[in-house]
Amino acid sequence: MSVKLTEKMNIMPFLQRTIIIGITASSILWSMEASADTKFRGWLNSFCTGAAKQGVQKSTCKSAFAGLKSPDPRVLKRARFQPEFRTKVWDYVDSHVNPYSIGEGLKKKKQHASVLQALEDHFGVDKHIMLAIWSMETNYGALLEKKDKLFNAPHALATLAYADKKRSKYARRQLISALKIIQNGNIGPNDMYGSWAGALGQTQFIPTSYDIFAYDADGDGKKDIWRSVPDALASAANLLKKNGWRSGRTWGYEVKAPRSGYKYNGQTKTLSQWSKIGFKRVGGRAFPRGDERAELKYLAGSDGPAFLMVRNFFVIKKYNNANSYALSVGLLADRLSGAKKMVQRWPRPVGALNVDEKVLLQKGLFKLGLYKGEFDGNIGSGSRAAIAKFQKKFRLPVDEKPSQNLLKAVKKRARIK
């Protein structure tokens, strides 16, 4: 598939229509079942009155909230747990940089080669970074095909705005933008699915980011980050470019640190200065630009690997402000470009599995008929349920945790090496 980047590709921020409609709360009320949460319904009515003053039409509000009777408890449950900030960095990286994500990424790289090259030429953002973000956000778009794991964006944002005091202000702002996206014809209310926090499309843009960075790369007049791969990838590249992405530069370097290296954690120096102190690139190559500034980061404590992060790492964090997220994007992009895996080991607890061993565990459980998911090294709910079944079947203590002893037992039963 080819993509033509022409003057049709509008790089201006998404224009919002400002239609001021004077309507009262009583005129917004629509028919809902008696079982509906009356306080929540009242809140929706009040919200729509305010939204009308910001250009959201009554019909848009009504269609977006059709069928919404009460706050979505699934949204509030997910809001209490964000893996980027709670999961150990090595487990988070394992779940995103593994044989499955690399293999699927290489397929997508080949499938969309002309699109990726055109976007890289236009925006100056490495095609492998675009692929890695696509993988991280929606498993190269596959997540959008699993509606049971998605959330209706207006409904999710209304839930947060009403019931989550911490995120209420954020959610109200995003909800207004989401309603305007619907109103402007970019997506229908029944098709606006995304994350629990209202992130949209294949590259998971919050509505206000969509307003600023969404991009019509296929020239059809719509910025369709749900169904158009060119639009989704171009939007991600546009976000990175406008946040200061440096073309032709990497995100950072895995480095071998001197014995006293940890005392410099968090400091910023030029790469030449770091080199003089004793920080060297793994593999022995010299840093390409000695005057480039980099921040030293030990993301797993003094016993873990060290990295020197340059500007593009912090640009990636504009997408998701978590070190583990930006590191995973960078590491996956490197693997998709043909680079080798990390040299240094994470300080995993005694008996813990690395990503290759987690994949082997999943394959063994699959062979025993206990696991049906992907071989991705991500020990999620499906893997834990399979582990529990194995432990119960063979009368082992049930803790649902992957370990060297468990892997040994599974390999023996499944007769794999």
C-alpha cells in the first residue's frame, strides 16, 4: 500500500466548531429506564447544558450518552491500577518487548513498508518508533477488534468526570473534545471505543491530543485513527515531531557503568563527559555525538542496568509519562530495526523467569491444554489462570506465580525442553 503525502495532509490543529446553543437542563432530559442512577442522570443533564455553551449540540450529547444508565464500574476499577507505575520495570518490558511483539512488528513493517517510509520521510520520525508505539498502544491495532476489552469513550469519560474526583477535571475536558470529534463526523458515537481513560484509536490519543495532532495521511478528508493505519501512524509521528523529536537520533544508550556509577543517577552531562567518567556503550562503540546531553537513569536500582537517555526519550514520554513505557518503546524499536537484545540483566528476584522462559512456560501450558493466549511472555490473567489450573491438576500449592520450579514442572509434564 502506498501513501501520498501532499497538500491534502493538513498539519494545522483540528479545528473546533463553536456552536452556542441556548438550551436548559429540562430540555436535554431524555427517556431512561427507571433503574437508571437518577443522580448520575441529573449530572449528565447538567453537563450537557454546560457543553452546549461550548458548542456541543443537544443531539450529539443525546446520541453519545444513549444507553448510559450509571457510571461504568469497570472504568473505576481500571483507574485504580496503572501497570506503568506499579509493575516492576523488567516485567513491564517483558510484556511489551518479546518474541511475539517483535515478530508481529516485523510483519507490519513489511506490510506497511511504503506508508512507513513516506511518513518517516515527511515527519523525520524513525519508522521503528512508530511501529513500537502502535504495538504498545493496541498490539498493532488488534486490540480494537476485541470490543469486550474496550470502553465506549464518552461513557468512560462521563464515569470519570462524575465519580473520580482525582480525574474529574481531566475527564470533563476530554469529554467535551470527544463529543466534538463525534459532532464533526470523524467517528460515530457507537464506534468511539478506546481505553478506560478515553484514549482513542490504534495509537490511543486522548481527545485533546487528537484535536492538536490527528493527521489525515490518506487524503480522504477524515482524521480516522480507528480504521486508517496511515492516519493513525501519521498522528503518532506528528505528535512526536511537534514535541521536539530529533530526526536521525536515537532515544538513548544502554551503558556499562563504572563501579561508582550509581551516585550519578539522575544527573545530566554531555556524552563526552559521561565517557570520561567511565560510562561506555555496551558493545564497545563510541557515542556518535559527544556534545549531545544525556541523563543517566537506573530504572531498577543500583543493581540494574544503566542507560544514558537523550532528548528523544523524553519526547516519547510526551506520549505516556512513564519511564518504563518510553524504555519499552525504545527497546522494541531497536529490535524491529535489527539490533540485538539488551546485554545487561535485570535484577530479578531469585527464581523469577526472564521473558524467554515466560514464553516457554506459556507454550508448555498450551501443550497441556491449559492456556489459549499468545506466546508473548506477558503473564496476565489468562496465563495466571492457566498456572492455577496446572497447580490444581498436579496438586501443587496454588499461587498463580511463574517461577523456575513451576517451569521445570510444566516442561516435565508437557515434555518440552
